[in-house]
Amino acid sequence: MEKIVTVKNLSKSYGKQLVLDDISFEIYKGEIVGFIGPNGAGKSTLMKCMCNLINIDAGSINICGYDLVKDRKNALKKQASLIEGPGLFLTMTGLQNIKLFASLHDVSKQRLQEMIDYSRLGKHINKKVSAYSLGMKQRLALAIALLSEPNFLMLDEPMNGLDPTGIFELREELRNMVNKYNMALLISSHQLNEIEKIADRIIYLDHGKINEVEKNSTTTKYIIKLDKALTNYNNDYECMAIDNLSYQFTIKDEKELSQLIQNLVLQKLNILDVIKIEDDLEDEYSKIYEVTK
Ligand SMILES: Nc1ncnc2c1ncn2[C@@H]1O[C@H](COP(=O)(O)OP(=O)(O)OP(=O)(O)O)[C@@H](O)[C@H]1O
């Protein structure tokens, strides 16, 4: 996989407060990386360092082969970010906003039209942004961020304030965007379940250090209720008896679950119930931050 972002031994302090402590990670093309941490963990600070809004104290940040400090102009050309809200001019129309940013980035007419279409604002593009819903503002801001065809996009808590429909639409939007433009996305959020649904990989920021979890490596637990006790079990899956008719299995994927069910049916056992236990991100989060749910 092609590397888009390399952060190496990055440190940042505000006065005596060390916020980022020798952090290193990489992000690859086509990847959505979720970025999670409690309030004050340093998520915004890291994102601000990565778009050069604030200076770093030590280490390096490389975007598409360009060092953000030594080759700032080229590194910034390869990325876009939405940090601390959509950042739109409310008294201007959507069209005036997108045209203004297009002129600042020297964007072609064709790309401008492509992004106006991408915003799916239709006739609302001629209305003042102050009249937009938060979802519409997000779509416009996203279209503006994509004007310069970035390889890497950073979104700081984009789900904030959106209702469940808005969150669902944004999630679909972002997934389609990453696939269509083959880019890399770093997205921070407090909405753990939403991050879990969209991210390929999760980075936790904990006391200035990074803690990574490979989402794909997690297994799922199922409780299967049978009409008779399980006597002949072949040890292919981790299994724990809950009572003499219910068993908890740890399963890698749906294929393995289907094999297990076939196996049980072959043993002439009737399956009365299959209950999936969501081993969700909140459990991981609780373990890492030692918070009580
Ligand atoms: N400009 C600043 N000057 C001094 N301290 C700052 C500054 N910006 C942030 N901090 C401190 O750095 C720490 C990390 O803040 P940051 O905003 O990066 O955290 P965060 O993870 O984004 O938090 P939240 O989830 O609440 O947005 C906090 O203790 C904060 O008070």
C-alpha cells in the first residue's frame, strides 16, 4: 500500500505541558483512520500540527513524500482539513463561498463545477449559508476541501451536532469519497460507535502517546442456544458453556459462523437462538482509558 502520511517522533508542548509525546504513525492510500481520545488528549493539537497551523517541537511530518517543515508548500498542496467546524462565510451564498476558495487555490472551472455537483446542494447553492442545515454546511465544506484534489484529508469531529440521519449520510459520503478519489482520511470523533462503523483502523491518543487497534483483527462472540447439550465438539472454535443448553463461541467472521452452524446441524442439534455480542469500540476505549461505563 502506498504511504500517504508518515509522522515520526513528533512532540509538542504548550509551555510546560507536554501534549504530544514522541508520536509515530503512518496512514496509507484508501485508508480511513479513526482518531479517538478523551477531551484534552491532544487530537486537535495533532491535527493542527499536521496542517502546519502550529509549529512542532520535535520530529517530522511527511505528506506524500514532502516534509511539512522543509517543503511546506508542496506538503500542504497534498492535503486539506476541516478543523473546528466547517469554516464558511455565513453571509455569503454557497456558490460565493466555493468560488472564493476556488480562486484562492487556483482551481480549474471544470473542477469547480465538479465540486458544486459533488455538494448536492442543487438550487440551495444560491442561498446564504446562514440558512443551511448543519448537514448542508458539512457537504459544502467537504466540497470546498476537495477542490484542490488532496491526497489526504483531516476532519476534526465532523459528526458533531448532526442528527442520526445526518451522521449516516456523512458516513456514506466519506466512504464513497475515499473510494472515488482514492485518498486517505483521518477523522477524529467522540462518537465511538460512528468511528467504529467508518474507520479501517483506530488510533487512540492516551496521555500524549499513541495506542493503535487493528479493527479487522477483532473477533465476535455469539451465544448459541441449543435444544440439547453439546457433547461432541471439535475444538475448531473457542467455546464456553454458559449453561447446559447455551454456549458462547468466539468467531472470526461470518464464514466461520456458517461453518459452525452447519456443524451443529450435522450433529442433529436444533438451534433455538443465535445472539451476537457486540464487542464494540466502547469496550476498547474503556480498557485504554480505564473509564467506567
Ligand atoms: N493554544 C493552546 N495553549 C495552551 N494550551 C493548549 C492550547 N491548545 C490546547 N491546549 C491544551 O492542550 C491539551 C490538548 O488540547 P487539544 O485541544 O489538542 O485536545 P483534544 O483532544 O482535541 O480535546 P477535545 O476533545 O476537548 O477537543 C489540553 O490540555 C489543552 O488545554
